[in-house]
Amino acid sequence: MKKKITWLLFHEPAELFIRTAEHFEQELNAQTGNAYEFEILELADYEAKYCGGKQCDPLEELRSGRVQMSQLYIEALAQANVTNFLALALPYLFRDHAHATRVFEGEIGTELLDHVQETIGIKGLSFTYSGGYKCMAVNRPVHTVEEFNNLTYKLKTNSVGVDMFNALGATPVEGDVADFRDTTLPRYGADAREDQTHAIKTEHAMYLTTILANREMMDSMSESHFEAFKQAAKVAAHAERIKSVQDADDISVTPALQRSLNISQLIEFDAAQHAKLREKLEPVREKWRAFFPNALVDRIQAC
């Protein structure tokens, strides 16, 4: 009899997460002789079927074993006490996607994933993108870094994000009335407010997610299946990062895709503005460097 895996698609847009879950399913069953049957559910469908229509906490669903797998933003995990993940939100941490891959698939990535189990009792399996490099969604054109000084942002619980926006001179406001927010091009339609139609390609940080699994399920399986889960997660995550980068590249050069995401104008800073942005934001990274143990930021940058 096949073992059932319920995979909760907690975040939007669902299509960015469904393909990772489906690829993982294919990879895992190829390695285990089709030993697993997957139920991949969007949040509303899961809550209607298993929670009586009430809202659920994805981490609690994972811990309890009601959900066996999911994929969550690193910032959500950082807020849940996986504090080392906050380092991954720092500005200008990764030189390029090859650098990020070395971090995620090497010793540092393993250390970070182990930190998930140590802090919240859930297995971390691999790192994925949710669009790759970030952009800004703004309700007006912004062609210079100085123009952020006159804008507002929604107050975040992520202290790194607050520090970055403050460094730009922006002003925090309560409620959904802010001038701008950060997102990625593939996520734009899900994140940006209807009037935030101007996309600024700042590429100041990455939008990252993590594939997670119930610890008891993982600890109770055979060594061969345990390794199959890890390998399937690595393969699916690697492929998703490549596809996510391609998605962003396609949107950058395809006006029809931009219009479908409610982007009226895609603005790319010139080299001088990118240098000014880096000058504004790199001190935020330096401020946080000592917060993380074992020289984490130094080791990521040196990887």
C-alpha cells in the first residue's frame, strides 16, 4: 500500500509552488518504486477539507503530522524562531545564482536546514526561490534611489526589511496604504496592490523558500527512503531555482507577461543608481553581521 503524503501549498501564487511539489513527487517515486501517493492542496482547499474552514498554522500542521510536507518563506520561518534564516534576507549577500547554489547545496545549507529542526522540530530539506532576485512594486515611477526617500512602506515584522527600507529614507505606515513593497517579478500579481504598477528591478536581495517535512515521518522511515527524500528535495529545488530565474527573465522582456501581472512600467536602474542603492543598503548587512553565530554571514560571502 502506498504511503500518503499531504503537501500543503500555504503561499500564493499557488502555481509557483505546485510545480515544485509535483516535481518532488515524481523524483521521490522514481527512487522508491512509486511508494508514495501525494495529496497536494492549496490552503483554502486544505482548510475546507481538514480544518472545518478555519484558518490553520502551517508550522503546527507540519509539527503535528496532519501535513507531511510544505514550502514556506524563509522570513516566515525566521519569525518562528529559525533566527539564522534572517541572514538569508540580508541585502547583497549573494553575488549571483551560482554563489547561492553553492551555499544552499553545500555545508552551510545543511547547517541552516539542521537549524530548522533544532529550533522548531521540523525537517528542512532544501532551499527554493519564489522568483529569485527581488524588485520593488511602487505606486509611481521611481528612477533614482533618492526618490524612495519620499515614499512609505508597510511596517514589517522582519527587522532586516525594516532596516533596509529605513536606510532608503522611506517612512513606515500601518495598514495597506504604503507606496511600495518588495516582491519578485513572478510573484508580482500576488503581492503588489492594484495601484502598485511600477516595477523597479533593484535586485537587492533574494526571495527564498524552504521545503519542509514532518520530523516523525522522516525519522521513522528506512535509511534508503530518508535519502530518497533528501535527494528528491535537492533535485526539485535545484530545478525550481532555475525555472524561477527563467520566469523572471521572461517577464523582463515580455510586455504581455508584464501586463498580465499588472505591471504598467518596468524600470531598470542604471549602473550609477545600482551603486547608490548598494551604498545605502550594504551598511544594513554590516549591522547584522555579528548577530548570527559561527561567522555565518562571513562564511556565506566567502563560499
